Amino acid sequence: MPEGHTVHRLAALHERMFRGRPVRVESPQGRFTDGARRLDGRVLDEAEAHGKHLLLRFDDDQVLHIHLGIYGTYSFGPLPAPAPTGAIRLRLVGDADYADLRGPNACDLLEPGEVKALRDRLGPDPLRPDADPELAWRRISRRITPIAVLLMDQTVVAGPGNIYRAEVLFRAGLDPRRPGRSLTRAEWDVLWADLAELMAEGVRTGRIDTVRPEHTPEAMGRPPRVDDHGGEVYVYRRAAAPCLICGTAVRTEIIAGRNLFWCPTCQPPR
DNA sequence: CTGAAATGGCAAG
DNA sequence: TTGCCCTTTCAGC
């Protein structure tokens, strides 16, 4: 499931499985039939991620744009592909592997102008070498919007989602409700560097782990935990549970329509 | 079986 | 801010 690191993994996987050879493209569910017909048999030239957007460029310069949204999932496997089950929007079939896409927010073909507009709209992606954190800082340092909301705004930073935003704020000891413009440059630098590091690890491992070695349950003498989303975290979805460091009950509140989690002791108001 | 929740984002008001 | 979209999974009857 999808924060930016997942999409970067997907891009790499697409290149490994499909690049440089003709790909069969179908839409078993039927909601992408026209697009699938236009792509069927083309050669995949490049797969690229920008934030949570996956861009697949084919040999006639058609660009397939995929956004998983909150529900979208991929499943992969070696050929032969199984008979379709559920709502498979898109199925790619290569030499040796298939990829099934279900429930995406977006699965459409983009014109070159639309691709550029998309890139221009997105903020810097901590996972991309071309990312410029200065751009994000400009969009943060004048706003009264809470930093927790700004970190989820893909025009400010592209890639982080609800888990990374909660976890980097915890690791930095920052109150998530602080206005963007109250952050110091040094505080922003810490957040950016931490995003880049944690998300790069997420790309390597395929999960979101944010707990430092000295705070793991083993190191703290607590019973081991299992997190629903498959990673070890400080505050995400741990509402009312004791903070791993200080024991204070983790707070939660819906801010801008999303569940936010933080420790009021480790992340005090300034 | 029904309903809610889920790592997003968009449009409308 | 609210409502809506997309789909699967899991809790609770």
C-alpha cells in the first residue's frame, strides 16, 4: 500500500519485469479498455515515480499515469497469470511475469503537456535525486497551516503520507500543530533529511520502520508489538497507547480529514 | 451479512 | 470543511 516509497518500488519492479519488450495490456474489469487497447503490444521504455504518481512511458511516447490513491494495490507473479478475480483495472503481461492493478485513484493516458503539468504541480520528492528541498521550504515558511498538514500536501512535498508525516514529526520532537512559518530552517532541514533517509530505507525494505534501535520493544524491555501496516512505528495508529519513549498516551485527532497521531510530551507546543 | 476503515485526492461550497 | 470516488479486508452481528 501506497506512500511514495511503495511507488518507487513499483517503478523499479516494472522496469525489471517489463522494460524493453512488448507488453500485453488488458483491462479485465473493463474500465480501462480503450487505454489498454492503445497500449497493447507496445514496448515499455521507462517506469518512473514522482511522489505517489507512477509514470510508465511506452515506445510511442504514450505515458500511462497511475495513482493508487488510498485503496489501490498491485499484485505480481510469474506467468501464467491466474484467471482474473475481483476488479482488475489493468493487467500487464510480459515475458515471464504479470502485474495486476486494482482500485487505483487514477489509471489514464497523459498527453505530454499533462505530464509536465503534473510534475510542475508536485513538490520535491525526497526519493528523487533531482529534488530541491528549498522549494518545499519556500512553501512552508510563510504559511500558518499546521506543519502536519503541509507535510501531507503533495504540492509542498511529494511522497510522504500519513505514516511518514506522523513519524518524522515525532522523531524531530515537533508539535504537529505548529504553523509552517514557526519552523526554523534548521528544523525543516532535520525533517527533510529524515524523510529522505526513512523513505530510502522504505524503498529497500518495502515497509515503514521508524523506531530507532534504542527504542525497540526489546531494547526497552517491553513485549514485542505487531503493527497492522507491517512496520515498527512510534505513534502512527497507536492512539491511547503509551508512548514508546515516555509512556504518555499517544494523542489522535482528525486534522484536515486525516487521522493524526502524536505524543504531547515528546512533541510539546513551543 | 453489513459496515467501517484504510498509507489519497479532488471538487464543491 | 464536506462529500465522493475507487476496492479490499476485517470486525461484529
